[in-house]
Amino acid sequence: MPPTPSSPLLLAGLLAGAAVAHAAVPKPFDAMVPASLPGTPRGWTYASGAAELVLAAGVAHPRSRRVAALATAAFFVGVLPAHVKMIVDARHGSPVHLAAAVGRLPLQVPLVLWARKVSRSAASR
């Protein structure tokens, strides 16, 4: 059966792809790290990429899917400050960058809902 938009494997693929992007092209992610966090932005970039990889593996595996999908929803909420920082940083720059930053923030809502749906689906099996 092909993956559907609510598919746990599609969610796992999105998380794994983001994890690879954090490792392969970390600089844009470094810029999103709020300065109030301890440590270096690169450390947070790599840590969040590692978390996404662990979450991807958990969502992909049926036995850990329910808990991993709930953790994924929490992760998506947890990175909201990074998206807000993108908006703050972009407000004095190009209108295109500002529009992209503002447009990206509400996309977290469907991601959270998707992860919750995957968790509920796993719990009902």
C-alpha cells in the first residue's frame, strides 16, 4: 500500500530527511538557534538533527510508533522558538525572506497534528 499523507512512514521520512539536512548543511539551522540557549548553535543544530533521526526511527517502527509520534509532536512544538527567531531576524531584511519566515511558522501546526494522528492510529491497533 502506498504511503498516504498521514502515513507514519512518510512522517519518518520527513524527520530523517530533516536530520540529514541538519548534518549536511548546518549553517542555516545554526542561524535559527536562539542566542539564549547555552552552548554553540552548531551543537544545537547537530543535537536537533540527532533527535529527528531518533524520532524517525521510532515513528518507523510499529512497536515504538505511538510514543515516538507523541515525542515528535512535542519536538515540533519545541522548535517554535527557532521559527519565531527566524521572523525576528528577517523583519529588517528582504520582504521575501520575511514572508518565507512568517509563512513557515504556521506549518508547524499541521506537523503537530500529523504526529498526533500517527500516535492515535498506532494506539488503536
